[in-house]
Amino acid sequence: PDAGGWTDPFSVPSGWRTGGTPAPLVFPLRVSGADPVTYGAPASATVTADRVTVELDGTVGHFHRSGDWLGRDGDTWHVQDHDPVEASLSGAGRGGADTLAAPMPGTVTVVKVAVGDEVEAGQSLLVVEAMKMEHV
């Protein structure tokens, strides 16, 4: 909500955190017939009902939007949010991730796996204590 130039930081999905650095924007991407990749770079996006503007690595791109479809220069793309729970339940989970990112600053209190352990999608790996709660 905009009130005379002031924006409530909690209403903007930007990765902004109280007392911490912003969470990095990471984009898991998949092109039909290819392995998924994750791209993380300084980025920002503005989404309206009919337009998406993305700035990535200093380059700005403008796309027309209709529901889950984006279009530009005669090309179109069907865009969907990646739901890791849905992917793990459907067997479409992807491997290869070598980092974990917490949604807020916290302290790792329990590590439930050891180096070299084989883990499965959805398996609890550690416990993080943040804001007087334990997050598994």
C-alpha cells in the first residue's frame, strides 16, 4: 500500500528482512526436454495484470502477460510457480541442490544428517530456531 510515497515493507514480496540482508532472488527454471537449472543474480521484477518487467544483471525486459502466459517479440512462454512439495509427491523432484536458504535469520540447533548421507525429497535435514520457534 502506497501512502504518500511510503510503502509497507511487509506488503512487498522482495526478500526484505528485518535486521538482515535481503534474501537472494533465485529462479529455478525448466525448459521442456531439458534438465532444470537454478539462476541467481541481482534481479527485480514488477508484475501487473497485463505486464511483467524484469531487471536481471542490469538488463531490463518487458513482457506482455495473460494469466500464466508471457509474450514478447512473437514468442510465448507458459509460466508456473515451482511447488517443491508437489514435485516431491509426484516424483518430479529435482536433484543437485547444494545449498539451503532459510526464510529468516536463525540458528541451526539440530542437524539430522551427516556428510555423505543419501536423502530423499521432503526429508527433514535440520532444525532452525528463529523468532522463538523451531522450523524443521
